[in-house]
Amino acid sequence: MTLRIGMQDAVGQAVTVTPRSSLADRPVRVHVRGLAPSQLITLRAWLRDEQGERFQARAFFRADAMGEVDPGYHPALGGSYSGLYPMGLLWFLQPDTPFRRLLKRDVTGSPFRIHVEVFHGVLLVDGPQDRPLASCEAERWFVGAGVQRVPIREGRVRGALFLPPGPGPFPGVVDLFGGAGGLIEFRAGLLASRGFAVLALAFFAYEDLPRTMAQLDLEYFEEATAVLLQHPKVRGPGLGVIGVSKGAEVALAMASFLPLVVATVWINGTAFLHGNPLVYRDLCI
């Protein structure tokens, strides 16, 4: 069912995303022009992840006196969000299937392709009969030009090393995620695109690593720091760690017990270890 509230369509509408191709951490500008003054429109952004799940966001806007809409200057009147959010159409993407997580696994082979569409009036629910007044497509990449991905299988350590272009040496970072398990690389690719040598480190549910987090061994993470610092393009003597969720807990433990960890970024973790024992040599932390 389609519900609409609005005025008659204008002629010659266009929507652009600038830049059309960019790194996923770079702001972009969405700009609609060719509308009637004060025309009410719906802007929708959507993409499909690598499993084919659709994520989308929509917001309602009223065109200014020039017949233009720019979410960076014009507040959204409602929809997935309201207010002035220049990147709101990307920040508020939600899955059609509840509780699905938007996660890029193949960070080097393809971007997320964002479709941006303009509809006349307030489009609350869209159907196959709805045709946009204008549309465009943008690419959001997770590695920049020249970034190198190197699979890591040294000793017990499993992961992927992302190196910026150039001879280096570059500051080193260990990148940790949490309970999702496996190897998650998108943040490492983005950080390498900004000049860091980043080891995306798996610590369970990947290749021959333990399938669960029944117990974590800090010596594994110590071994990973040694692997990273031994690379000729990594600048020592210390390195940083960034972690989220369970990875943030591990990052704090690394900063506390491993002298070579000299900087820590802690995201959405706890200030203490819980749920899973962490051992280090003769200690149970």
C-alpha cells in the first residue's frame, strides 16, 4: 500500500551525491534540485549487503525557495529521523529484516552501492508501482587506492594486515572486534587508508582458532603485537590497540599487561573483564 501527501511534481528534478565514490568514513553531500518551491518530497537511501538484505532510510523534506533540498542545510521533517543531520540518510539505515547487522566482509573487492531516490510527497510505504522523480548511485569503499591486504598466519596468529601505500614506516595498530567472531576487516581497511599499518586480528571462530570464547589467552594477543612490530613497514617501538565490545575489554588488558601497547581506543566495552576468563601466564585476570 502506498500513502502519499504532497503537491504536484515539478519538472527536471535531479539528485546528486558528492563525491560519487568515496571512502566510507568520508562525509558526502546529497543535493536535490529542480523542485517546485516548498514542494514536499521523500528522500530515500538504500543498499543491499553481501547476503542480499536491504537496508534503507527515508526522510521527508520541504524544498526551499530555489526548489532545492540539501540535508546538510534543511532539517528532515520526519521519517527515519528528524532534524538536521547531513549524513542522516546513511547513519539511519535500517534492515528490512529486524536485527540484521550491516557489516562489510569483502572490503577489497567491492564497495557498498548506495541508491538515493527522490519521491514526490510523503511516501510512507512504497510499492513496485512507485517511480522516483530522480535517482542516483554512490559507492562507499573501505580501502583507499594503494592499500595492501596481507593475510597473516604466523604461529597461532590469524588475521589480515592492511598497509598504506608507500615505504613507511607507519604507526601500528591492532584492531579487535567482539562477540561476532571471525575476521572483521572494514575498520582496518579504513585506518590503513589514513596512514596506519593495521592488523585486523581474529581470536575465535576463524580458521583453526577456537570456535568459542570459552577462555582467552593474553599471550595470543602478545604474540600478535610481536608479529605486527616485526614487519619492516611498521614503526616501533610501541603500538596502539582499538577494540569494540569484548575486543575493548581485551584492549584494556593489553594496555595493562603488555608494555609495547602505548595507546588504546576503547569502544562500547566494560571497564572490567566479565563472562569469559582471560589468562596471562600464571594469572587469571
